[in-house]
Amino acid sequence: MSSPTADHDSAEVLDDIFETLAELAPEIRDSLPGRRTKSDEVNPSGETRMEADAYADELLEEALGGIDGVGWYASEEQAEPIDHGEGVSVALDPLDGSSNLKPNSPMGTIIAVYDGELPAGGDDLLAAGFVLFGPILTMVVARDGRLTESVVENGEIDVIDDDVTIPEEPTVYGMGGRVPDWTEGFAAFIDEIEDEYKLRYGGSMVADVNQVLTYGGIFSYPALQSAPNGKLRLAFEGIPMAYIIECAGGVSSDGTQSILDVEATDLHQRVPVHLGNEELIDRVEAHLADE
Ligand code: AFP
């Protein structure tokens, strides 16, 4: 694959990608009420897809793949990247947290833009962002080391904070995985922090990470006894969310190192995820090192 700068200005390509995502966001949201049932298909990670997952994936592939300067479209819903010509690779979780659709709880779309062939690591990341389908439709974009938050109305981007920074005094924590399946070190970490912070976990990474950006704290989907690499996917969830948190002054970790330094060997590989204020990430890493 050639570099985005060969024929296209990569800043322009990134502008096009995020504008297209904002234009599609209301359409994806409008499609949700009629697509709350499970389809009879499973995704490459073995999870049953909702009708809405498939619809959002098709819509995003067609629109983002059609941008001049986008070379590959990859998604959590498809086994292999799809060739769209020359340019950057976009990697998407089209509807992250779609099991929240049934109880009408928040969910989102996560995007990572890589300069290079997939699988690619944090060094190859050009930008990342997410759309949050909450009571308000918002989008955050991490680019050039800075995080911007916008409200999306009628597909238009209205920037409300052009330098999002994680609050210095953390207040919340949210963790995935069944408690008996946590490792000893992770359980000890939670034991230590539960008196200090408020537990808030909704099961949608986009919303659970956004509350950390808003209130400060930590989000983890840790290594489990039954799944040493946890649940979340490196290319579609781990790397973009790590960059988003790091652009806001927070820290990411797979337990020992920044998620942006994890070697990418497989498009659908999983990674333990810890995101939040530095002091909390230091504490979780210390407990995990003691295991
Ligand atoms: P779904 O897309 O299947 O709802 O999974 C959501 C997710 O990938 C991520 O958004 C959550 O953080 C995590 O999985 C929730 O997993 P648990 O249901 O095990 O808490």
C-alpha cells in the first residue's frame, strides 16, 4: 500500500474522513429503532451480530471507502480488510456496545486511521475518534496530539471543546469481565480503590471511556483468567481509545506498557485495556506486576 502522502494530502483525507463520519452519524442513529434484533450471523470474533451492526458496517464501508485517499476499509465485522484503492487504512468498530441496543442504553462508533497496511500498531496511527450515540450525539477526534469534542447536529460538526483534558481529580471507575474471572492482581487493585471512587459501568466502551474523559478515573477491560488477552480488539478499540485518552493527558496500558506500543500481529487480536488518569494506571500496573 502506498503512503497517503503519495497522491493526497493526509490532513485533507483526515478532514474528509471525520466529516463523512459526522454526516453518517444521524443516519446510523435513525436506523437503530428498527434493527434491535439479532441477526443469524457471527462476526470474526465469534459474537452474534445485531441487524444494526451489519447495517452500520455497510453504510460506513460505502461512504468511507469511497473517499479519495482511503485505501483500505477494515472493521470488527469483517474477517479481512477491503481494498478501496490507494491511501490510508480505516479500521472501525461500526457499532460498539450494540448489545446495549435492546435496553436502549448508549453505544458508539469507533474509528482509527492508520498509515500503512493492517495489522498496524500505534506508531502507524494518524488519527482516531468516536461518535457517542447518547442523549446527545457527540464526536471526539484525536489528531496531532490534541483531542476535540463536538456536538453533531444534522451531520454538521459544532466544536464545543478544542482541547479536551482529563480532569486531574479522578472520580469514577468502570471495569468489564465477571468478577470471579478477574486475576488476583486486578481484584486486589479494585479492592484498594473501591472506597475512593464511584463505580459506574455501562458495557459500552465509548460511553464508559467518555465518562473517564469527563469526570476523570479509569476504564479497564482486563486480562481474565479465562481470556489472558481480555475481550477488546487492539486495532478497532484498544489503539484508537489509547490515543484518545493519551491526547487528553491520560495514560493507556495493557498491564505493562502503553497500548500504542503493543505489537500488532493479527487484525482481530485482543488486548487487555486500562485507560485513565496516570496515578490510577500506575496503581493497576503495580498490582498486576505483583501477581
Ligand atoms: P458488544 O458490542 O457486543 O455490546 O460489546 C461491547 C464491547 O466490545 C465494549 O464496548 C465493552 O466495553 C465490552 O464489550 C463490554 O463487555 P461485557 O459485556 O463483557 O461487559
